[in-house]
Amino acid sequence: MRTPGSRLRDAVLGAPQETERLRRLSLPRRQAMPVFGADGVSSLAYSPDEVVMVLALAGTAALSLAPWVGLLIAVTLLLVIGTYRYNLREVARSGGDFQVVSDRLGPRAGTAAGVSLLFDFVLTAAVSAAAASSYLVTLLPSLAGHRVGICLVIIAVLTAVHLRGIGLIGRLNPVPAYLFVLLVGVLVAVGLAQDAAGTLGPAPSADYGIQPGRQVESVVTGAGLALLVLRAFSSGAVGLTGVESVSNSARFFRRPRARGASQTLLAMGLVSAVFLVAVLHLVRATGAVVVMDPRQLVIDGATAPADLHQMPLLAQVSRAVFGDGLLGALVPIATVLVLLVAPAAAYSGFPVLASAMARRGYLPVHLNARLNRAVYANAVLLLGVAACLVVLAFGAQVNDLIQLYVLGVLFSMSLTQAAVIRTRHRSIRLVLDRLPRKRLIRDQLVTCVGFAATVLGLLIVLVTKLVQGAWVTVLVVVVGTWLCLRIKCHYERVDEELAVRENNPLKALPSRVHAMVVIPRLRLPALRALAYARASRPSSIEALVLNIDETRTHRIRALWDRYEVPVPLTILAAPFRDPVAPVVRHVRRFLKRSPRDVVVVYIPDYVVEHWWQALLHHRLSRRLVRALRREPGVITAVVPWRLGREDGQDVPDPTQTPRVVDGQAPGEPAASETTQTAEGQR
């Protein structure tokens, strides 16, 4: 029977589907490329801002280095993507980066890589929502004071949409991604043509002055300038985050998966690299500026207020190229749309990774796959909640979130490449054929180059961003890895304790079995529980009455004597009107006298017809089951009475001695019914 809860769940998540159909779930390349490549391409919305913000600490003169820093980022991005494509076949075959690292470098390294990727997926959703809110405020200045609320609403909507599964996302995402690439391509082409012709207009912030940051007033020469450039490089290298998103989502590509993921990586890298350099060139040409602290800006000879909303650089370049009309607003609108679809790779990769870690025992089993259209609904909800918490912690500031962003991706990529290098090294030693061996050596050299570039980028980020906020990522990875390993130890201890052995002492039968029947009121459910308890032929049996109401207790005793029920009646004192504690104390006292015996507590219960009727009744059976389930040597048996569907004619007479027919007493509940009821209560 379908309940309102199940109907609501199907409305939100979709109807349950077969496991085999879910395993075959995939997207064609025309849908998969914009869905999983949008994460890297959308970094154009904030990566130029991060480069300029860091360089602006040294004043206006340092902004001339922005295109060169962008070129350095573009070369690194293409180098990493070009070499990482050689790993995708191994990653796709193993099921993901976590599996590759765990199988090749050990469980500790694999767990660390998995935790860092999970945190980066959370940051992907948070950063995309924060950047989208910044562009929305640019389009609608009246929303300036509500950025945190806007971010939370965006994350909530994204979570609700992604609960419906990757199939729906594949149909919705391509249009915003392709529209963004088209409009930015037109913006770059027209802007470069205007710059060459000398008709390029100024940006809205071209007249702003910049006061150098106090902490870097003397970094314009020597090592200080080099450190500033490296910090700008590490801030603008957020485009690398899209590499892991595509790699961990390779299972959603149609076969051949590795080829589709490789082509997506290449297209994403080329678009991101070319557009980043071009946009930073137009930023310098138009004089657009953004700073970390608005009080660095000098507007009309006065210091800007601390709450000044700074227009993102891509929006400023669009205004400079297309003007203040509709054309100038098209690029910000397309940017908002692509930022809304960019977390699709995170919302698909996070559940896949969490499920893989849960199957190996490093995360709670609740994060394993579920049979609904969303495939991994629990993990999607967890990602949404975690992203909201990150936004609340950092106030929806893109710059603060970026400090945490790149480190985890570079760390996991380094581990993945190290694992692939180790695997190929073993293969090279075993393969003797000339041509396959040459291909393996070529791939190994390419991967080594990419590994060196990734490790170098990781060291740069650690040196330049550790104090600025990257320590949070380090702390999350360390603590998260420790927690995952503790969860793994717990599951291993459970498996060890529950394993069946040849000399298992539980093969011995208990000395005696005692039955206790809880009698809240002497009605048909209680009579059925008494009959079932007597039919099991225990060593001893007693009925427990809780003396909460004197009048009800006297009525039960009178009926007991009238019907001459052949079961001893025990009245338990309940001075605090607690129906659970007296039963637990009585059971404990009994087992203390006979620790090798087993006590079966029969609890009558009635099942109502409608969900709202359950709100009108005490759920004593559930409370007793929860309290007694932790007691050793105690078994609870819930005897149900289904209201509206039973006439009471099958209730055995508790005053009659039960007879055993073919090894089963009449009226004895079937094992499947008792087991199912007990499991449902648990």
C-alpha cells in the first residue's frame, strides 16, 4: 500500500527503477560535454577576478602583469589536461580516482584522495552559487544586501533539480553552456577587434584609483613580486577544478567512456585557456579593476565604502564592449545560467564517489546507491546541506571560497597520477612486445610530465595560500580521512564479531526460555499476545501490568480473575508514570538471577488504517522495542492487530492449553510475520 510519504518521495525523486537500468544510465556526447565541461568553462566567471585581486595588492602598476599570469595559467592548464587525458582510460576502467588510488597506493592514500574530492565537490556548488549571486546583484542592484540568502536559494533549487537524476540534467544543461561559450566567444572577438581599431571603450571601474595593500607595500621588486605573481597564479588556477569533475563523471559518458571524457577535457581546456588570456587582455585594455577590500579603491578622490558591490570583470568587459544596453547584459545573464548548471558535475560526481567509499566501508552505508531515479539521493541531499553550511561560514564571498578550492583538486590529481605511474611501471616490466611496450613508455613519460606540473602547482598553492585559507582544506582532509578510517575500523570490528565460525559458542542452546507479555489493557491484542506466548511453550511465562492508573489496574485484575487466565500476573510499580523503565528493570533483575537464560518479551500492538490516525495513539511498542533491543539475552516479539482488517475470530482462547499439531501450535505466528514485524519496528 502506497503511503503519502512514498508518494511524496516519488514526486521528488522519481519512481523506483530497476538496478540494471540504473547501471546503464549514460548520456550521449553532445549532452555529456556541456554538462560535465561546464564546471571548468564557468571558471571564467571568477578566475580573472582572482588574478586581478591579488595583483591589485601591489597597486595599479602590477595590473599590467595580468595577461602574462593568465598565459602562465593557460599553459599549465593545457599541460595538465593534455597529460591527464592519458590517465582517463585507467581511471574509467577502475571506476574513478578513489578506486585507482586505493588499489595502487593503499587505503590511506585513497581515503585522503576521496575526502579531498568530496570537499571540492561541495566547494564547486558553493563557489558557483556565490559567483551567480554576484552577477545577479550586478544585474539587479536592489539585491545587494541579500547575497547569502540568494546563495542558499540557488543551492536549494539545484539540489531539488539534481534529485531527479542525471537524465533530466542532461536535457537542461546543454543550452546554457553552449550559449555562454558562444556569447563569450563573440565578446572576445568583438573586443579584440575594437582594441585593434582603437574604439574599445573604458570599463565602469576604469576611473577608480587603487591604494596598495598595507601588507605588500614593498613587494614591487625582487622576491616579493615573484611571490605575488605566484599567488595570483594559484588564485586564477581554479580552472583546473574541472579536470577532476570530468574524470570522476566518466561513468556517465556513453561508450567509449574514456574517449568521450578525453574529448570533453580537451574542449574544456582549449576554451578555458584561450578565453582566460583574451579576457585578461581586455581587462587591461579597458582598465577594469576589482580588489579584495573595497576600501583599497579611490572613487572621486574618496575611499570607497567597505560594503561596495564590485562588478565582476567579465560583466565590466561586456559593458565596455557592448555598452550599457541589452547586449551588455547578455553576457552576465549567460554567466548566471552557466553558473547554475556548472555544479552538475559535482552533483553527479559526489554521489558516485560517496557510494564507492561507502561500499568499501569508509562512509556510512546510508550513502550507498538507492533504487530511484536520482540514483544517489542521500548523497545529493548531503552535498546541498554541506554547500549551504560553507556559504554561511564564509558569507558567500567568492574570494574567500577560492582560497579553499584548488588545493584539494591538485592533491587528488597528484595521487591519481602517482597511482597510474606505479601501475604503468609494473606493466612495462611485464609487457615484452615491442609496440605495446613503446606505447606504455610514451604514456608513462607523458604522465610523469603531468605529475611534475601538478605537484609543482600543489606546492605553489601550499606556499601562497596556506595562510590565506588553504589551511581549512588541509584540516578538512586530515580530519575527514581520520574519520573515514575510524568508520572503516568500526565496520571491520562489526564483521569480525558477527562472523560465523566453526567453534562458535552460539551453537549451544540457551538453558531456559522465559516469556513475558506486556499487558497495557486487557483487550483482543493482549489476548492474542498471551495465546502466542503460551503456544511457544516457554519454560515460564508471566504477564506484566504497569500500575500507572489504579483504576485500570484493578479492572485488569478483575477481568483476569473472571476469565481465569492461567498465566501469573505481575504488577510493576510505575510511580513516575513511565511505561518503559519498569519493564526494563524487571527484565534486568530476572536475567541477573539467570544470566544464561533467554527472555522473550511479547508486546501487543495495533496498526491503524491511516497515517494521521497514528498521531492519536501512544506508540508504546516502539518505545519498548528501542529500550529492550540493547539488553543482552532479550528478544522482543511485536504481535500486531490490524485495525479495520481483523474480526477477532482467530484469536485463540488464552484459558485453553495450546495443542501442537505437526510441530506448530495452533495460532502460533508464522516466522516470516514475526520477523517482518520486528524488523519494521526496528
